[in-house]
Amino acid sequence: MAPDPYPHLLSLFRRTADTVPAYRAFLGDNGIDPSAITDPAAFATLPLTTKANYHRRYPLPQRCRDGRLTGCDLIAVSSGSTGIPTYWPRSAADEVAATARFRQVLVDGFRANERRTLAVVCFPLGTWVGGIYTLNCTARLASEFDITIVAPGNNKAEILRVVPELGEYFDQVVLFGYPPFLKDVIDSGARAGIDWPRLAVRMVLAGEVISEQWRDLLCARTGADPVRDIAALYGTADAGVLGNETPLSVAIRRFLADRPDLARTLFGSERLPTLLQYDPFDRYFETIDGTLVFTADSGVPLIRYHIADDGGTLTNEHLLETCRAEGFEPVDGPELPFVYVFGRSLHAVSLYGANVFPETVTIGLEQPPASAWVTGKFVLEVPEDADGDVRLRVTVELVPDHIATPDDASAVAEVIRDELVRRNSEYANYVPRERHLPEIRLLPVGDPDYFPVGVKHRYTR
């Protein structure tokens, strides 16, 4: 029987209520007596905290322990995907839990305890959380294992300069970055003559949902193993790394990718979410109305924090039994629960009442012939014409030196339409057939209006 996380959870709650002035005031404003929260049922009655009702209401130092911002060692900034950046203080001790997730990927998955490993941090460096956080956590592991770190950030020219030179001295090269950026690095490197398979490339991703077609495409171009050599992290500025893909979770997801009915039974959706494992003693998840809530200690302790990502949780036993009943043979993996993440519903556009999600469009762009000459970045819009009619518009970024033709636009429109009709029953049934085919615009790499260099890409407008 798995250990019960609730004693730890209630202890964290009591300590937060005792030492964090903002949370103590928040409880008082909501008529909550902390001494009454003594069991799981009482904990489940606590009001959810959000950016609106907590972070923007109470001063930053008051959200830290003892009301002291100086008790923290580092401040990260959220990406501001919902419009307003938020500051997230933390201490070096807060990275211990996240380092365990990196350990699970690098050691348990990539066998960095047995292989000389070059870790290449390709996340942007600066106040944004990804690059510095990854650098700090991998540095902790580098003190234990034969791991060497280089941190060019999201400077593609520098990555393509240092990786071929340094990679020769290691058994494997691990690239950390956002999926579209890493795809661009791999494709640009291949055009420049880099032999990625010889460098034994592995990848650690974050920031968005990928498809199994995307994973296969990148594995075909690097020689990586799709189950063991590409792993996604579920990370946020709010609380660091919340969960990670394991070979077991990837194997299950690939099994479900070919069984949409079973996936719909498990996840309640035709979309295939990212499937990860998490440690409930470090990051405790709940599901409220199909969205994720978590509790975690940090520089700003978060109790029942509503992160607003669509998703849910599954026990290890239930998920494995369900998949085994359909013929799945599990690979080795930790006996930890699973969390599945679709992302935020605001990262979709609506057409005739049908939600169109970026990950479905991504699958279309990963099919030939488009996969050979697009970077993977695109923007979804639903513009209205002079007659008030609407149609899905997809603006797609081309790889360098590719000159688009009308036939290219037609090919992209057709593969996107085919995937939307096949995978999205709302699109197939709500959108008039004559408007199934999206409008396509093909723009050069780095277009300043749609694909500006050096900022986090947004897939919808």
C-alpha cells in the first residue's frame, strides 16, 4: 500500500497558516479557523487560491514565510501567458524536490549514472524560470554524476557551435528546451551537417503538449528511442517542476495514441494529454471541475492553488490495470500516481462552437510533405470577413531558405483539415463542411509579427 501523503499535507498547511501572513489573512477573510483543518475532508473544504484572489491581493513579502522576501534566494518571473507577469521567490532548498524530477529523467531514464553526459540548457536564460531553474537543478546532479553542463540558452547559433565540438567527448548529449525550438535546432543542425545520431541526442521538453507523431519525427532525425530518450516535464514558475514523463508514462501514452476510445474513457476527451508521474509528498494534486489544483511548499507556499490547467489524476494501479486489460505490457517504472495535462483551455480558438486546440494542428504539420519544410510554429486565429463569416486561419512558419508555393499552402490546409476532422468530433460536426479547409498563410522564419525571435511563442490570437 502506498504511503498516505495527508499527514505531510496537513503539516504543510498548519505551518503555512502559522508562518505566512498573507495566507493567515486569506483564511481569516474566508472565515476559516486553521485549527479546524484536521483531516482530509476538512482540507478539501479550504478555498482555492488563485493569482486573482491571492497573489494580486496580498503584497509579495506577505506571501513569504515570516513576511520576509529576503528569506528567499532567487526570484523568477512567470511567462505572463494570461497577460500579467507574476513574481515567484524561492530558496535553494525549494529546488530539492524539482531535482528529484530531473534525477528521474536523467538517471532513471537516460542512465546518466552510467554515461558521460553533456547537459545543454536551451531554455531562455534570465528572469524567466526555465533556464536558470534547469541550470540549478542539473548542477545539483552534476555534483553526484558524470554530468557536465553548458548553458547557451536559446541562442541557436551558439548551440550549434558548442554542441558538435563538445559532444564528441561525451556518451550522450541532452538538450533541454521548448519543443518547437529544439525541433528548429535539430533541423538547422542537420542542414549544417551535424550528425545528431552520432552524438546520441536525448531531449527534455517543457512548456506544451507534444504529439507522439512529433516524438517519432524527432527520433527519426536524431536516432533517439521514443520511449526512453525524450521526456517532458510539467513545470511552472509557480512551483517549479510538478511532474515528469517516465519511460512507463510514455509507453502508456503511445499505447493510448492508437486507441482513442480507451483514451477518451480515461481522460474524458478526444485529445491526448501529456501523461506524467508525480510524487504526492512533494506536489499534491487534486482535480476540480476538470482542472488541476496543487499544494506545494516553496518560497511562496501554495495551498490548494488553482493553476487552471485542464487535466486530472489517475492512480498507478487503476491506469495500469485498465491498460493491461487491453493488452498493454508495461515497462519498468516508479510506483507513483499519474497526472495528465491538456494545458489551459484559453490556448484554443472557437469556430462554430468547436474548440480547436494547437496540438491537433501540430499533428497535421508533422505529416509529410509539410514536416519537411515547416518549423512547427504556427498561430491559430478565427478572423471575420466583411460579410461576418468566419474561418479557421493558420499562419505557419517556414524553415530557412524554403520558398513557399501555392501548392505548399494547399498541402498544409489539407493535412490540417484531415487531422481536425478525424480527431475533433466537434470540428467535424459543428463546422460546416465547406469551411473545414482552413485558410493558410506561410511566413518566413522569424517573422516579427507572428514569430518574433527570443520570446515565448503563443499559438493562438
